[in-house]
Amino acid sequence: MALTLSQLQAVKADIAANSDLNSQVPGSDGAFAIAALYNVAASPDWVVWRTSVTRQEILQNGFDWTRLDNLSVGKARVWSDIFVNGIINPGKANVRAGVDSVWVGTQADLDVRAAVYVHCKKNATRIQKLLSSGTGTTNTPATLQDGISDSFNISFNDIEAARNS
């Protein structure tokens, strides 16, 4: 996935602003080193919404199956339709609104919602932090920019493109 001009310029500005990045040598060796520094966990922790979570991951890890029987027909349909392709993108506000509308009311249902959201967040890498917006906390994760996935790693080619933008 090619970074947009705006994203390349953000990377370029960030490189210029950080001595551990701007001290790297010009050329591909320095670009590799910068990419490696960007692809490690952000410090301090920065939490983002994941962009791809499978139904299987949610349902087989801490999900309270007994709560499904208590859903109304409408809520059960919404829960099923959210996973129309077998995955959800919790980075989308409308997907989170759907989850919130299904798992609401009783404490047991709110516990299911919390269990679902455990799988929908992750600690970001340094580059994901740069290319996201929001609070970045566990309670209020940041949202990755369009085109950036929760598995995105920046490449040395991206660094060279940013340096030349």
C-alpha cells in the first residue's frame, strides 16, 4: 500500500523532529534503520482500534455464548450482519455503534461487549501511532488513518519516498 502525499510528509516531518531518526545516514542503509525504528512498539503505549478482527477470534476467546439466547431478533440479526464477511473493522465508528447497540442493558451483556472489545484493540507501533488520531488509551483507542491497517509496517522504500517528498 502506497502512502499518500500527506502521510509521506508527516513521516518526513517526524524524521526531522526526532534525533534518533534524523541521525541515520542518507540512502537505503539509513532508510532501513529508520523503518526498523518505526516498526517497533510505540513508547509509551499507544492503543489503536484494529482494522480486521475475525468472528472466530471473538467467539472462541472469552465470549459468553449463553448471552446469544437473550438477544432480541433484531439484535441477533445486527450481530450476525456485522460479520457478513466473517470479519469486522472496529476502526469504523459504525461497526462499534453496531456492537454497542447489540450488547447493551444488563451487566452480563455489557460484559460481553467488553470481551468483544478486548479483541478489537492493540498496542500500536511507532509508525501506526504517527498515522493515527485520537487519545490512544485503552478506554479510548485512536483510529488509524484511511489506508493504514493494524498490521501496517513501513518499508525502507516508504522512508526514501518520505525523505524525497
